[in-house]
Amino acid sequence: MSSDRAAAAAETEESTRAPESEAAGRRRVLRNLGLLIVAVLVLDALALLLVPPFPRGGQPGDECTFPVCFINGTLEFPPPHVVVDLDPSHPMPEGAAVITFHPSITSTIVTMWLIMAILIVVAFLATRVMRLVPRSLQNVLEFAYESLENFGVGLGGDAARPYIPLFAAFFILILFCNWSGLIPPIGKLDELRAPTSDLNITIGLALVSFTFFEFQGFRRHGIGGYLGKFFPVYEFRNGIGAGAIAMFVGLIELMLEFVKPVTLSMRLFGNIYGGEVALAAVTALFLAILPVAMYGLEVILNFVQALIFSVLTLIFTLLAIESHEHEEDEAGTEGATAMRAATAGQTPSPAH
Amino acid sequence: MRLPVDRGPCYHPLALSGQAGAYLALFSEIGILLLVTTLIGVAAGYWADKQLGTLPVFLVIGFFAGAGAGAVGIYRLINRFLAKFE
């Protein structure tokens, strides 16, 4: 009996102690977090006092007025820094426009090569010894690829399956290019800068995407079939008026086709460069807490931009390979069904 | 231990995210398409005006032509997108 009572007392004591220890653990975590925040703020304040900002191109110790000089000191300008000039006889003008036509290896190209090298080495190491039941690195890569495959197939069905490798490659490359700008030395050293914060690089990426989806369109429909989408001369069989309208719409379609790489490159550049400028301005104006929150936001936004670029490449490819005549036939059939239903005084039932 | 049944990609949670991602990309494209076509129209009109000395006639025409082409582009993009992915 007495042993039962002792056991019950011990149990009660344990049950009261458990929430107490839980609360104590929570308090400890909060205290540590608070201490960490205070430490970061103190470090930030010390850095400001010991190594104060100085004007761009000036010397440490030069007078710097708040806030303009503080912001200017952290800002990156759109043209990237030239690391190797391949045409030294014609130096690149200072303060050049956003797009520069000058043969050179810039900081963004160097950073992109570095990221590409790291990705290639990781992919090589992960797939050097392939196992049926994957381990460690192979497991991580297989998980990433399968997730992207499920995402792409969920978007475009089985038709999207052949284009998943390109979709995944674009996503992974752009994601790491975007995120690289958040690692402190990149963007602070002249030789390193986030590749996608340079319009020249995003135009290159967009041109690869554009060439790919146009090539897929030509490969699926042949030269005549694919160009028929933009120059629908067969519409003249239905009369000159119908033909002229179809040609006009086709010309607009052709113009919009060339707008695709422009929108792809401008969106990526604008978002990543804008993000970096915002981050630089917030870092210059505030102590650590707000820039850290901004960093978190940038991590998410950079991920979304990589996703948008790769998803749009996949969508444009799927739209390029879909049969234009089949689409028109379907529209014609639906129109005929609707006409028949209207003459019979019925509402047409949906096709699907 | 019972292994989960593979019901194909359509039942995968990421397959649903795939559709959400497609809509995200579509909305993003709609916004920037109108901006870019309008800017191209304005730039072309401005260039034509500079050549002919008729500022702002072609600039205004370019603005409306660019915005119109952008609107047509958005209409066709949404139509094709819904037909393909819905």
C-alpha cells in the first residue's frame, strides 16, 4: 500500500515538474534569443563607431553625411564591374547604360561560372556512385529533382515530362544565382556580384529560353506549320476580310513572341536588382533587426523569381508545341455545337 | 510497415503547387507584358517623332498601339493558358 502511495506521489510530482521544466526551457530559449539580438545590436553599433562609412571612392575616415552618403556607400549600380577587359583599346565608358556592348569578363560572369562549377561538382559527386537506395547527397538531389518533376508534371501533365530537365536546370541555376547576392562577400568585392542582378546575364538566360521554346515549336510543327501561326495565309480561303484580320492578329502574335524574352529578362533583373538596392538601403539606414527581416523576405522573393522564370519557360514551350490547327478545330467544333444548340433552343453542354 | 500508395503525379501535393505556380507565373506575365509593350510602343513613337520632327504625334500613337497590343496579348495568353492548363 505504502509503495503504491509513494509511486502515485512521485507521478504527481513528475507531472507538475514537467510543465515547469517546459516553461523553464521556453524561458531559456527566449533569454538566449534576446541576448543574441542585443549582441548583434552591440556589434553593429561598435562596427558603426570603429569603422564608420565613408563616401564611395573616398578613403576611410572621410566625412560621410547621413543618410545620402550612407546609402550611396552600399549601393551597387546596374553595370557590372569589368574583371578582364577583352578589348582594352576601347575602354568601357564610366557610368555606362544598363546594357553594355563591350567584350569583357565581368564580375557577374565570374560569379556565375563559380556557381556553375559548384553545381557541376556537387552533381558529379552525388551521381558518381549511384545506389538503388540513395544515401546522403544522392538522396538530397533525387528529392530535389523528383519534387521539381512532380511540380512540372502537375503543371503541364505528361506533355511536360520531356522538358523537366531544362525546367529543373533553369530553376536550380537561377535560384543559386539569386541567393548568391545574399552572401556578404558577393556584391561587396569588385570581382563578385549576384549574376541575375545584371541585365546582360538575364538577357542571356532569356535568349537561351527563347531559342529553346522556338526550336521546340519548329521541331514539332515544321517550319511551315509553326510559321503558319504567325502568318495564317490559309485564312484567305474564307475571304479577303477574314484573311486580313487573321494576318493582323498573326502579326501582333509575332510581335508578342519577341516580347517574351524581354519580359523574362526584365522581370528577373528588376526583381533581383531592386531587392539588392532595397537591402542595401535598409542596411545603410537601420541597425541589424530590420535588415535581417528584409533578408528573410529576399530569400523567399528570390526563390519565387527563380520559379517564375523556369515555370514560364515550361509554359511557353508547352504553348509552342501545342497544335495551332487543332486548337482552331476545337474552337470551330465548339462554335458549331453552340450554333446547333442555339437553333434547337438548348444550352450547349460543356465539353469536359 | 505499409508503404504509401503511389497514385501518380496528379495526387502529389507538389502537383497542386504546380498549378499554383503556373497561375503565379501567369499573373506576373500579365503585369509585365502590358508594361513592356506600352514602353516599346512609346519608345518607337518617340524615335519616329525625333526622325520626322512631329513630336508628340507618333508618341501618342505608339502609346495606344503598344497598350492595345499588350491588351490583345494578355487576352490571347489567358485564353490559351486556360485552354491548356484548366
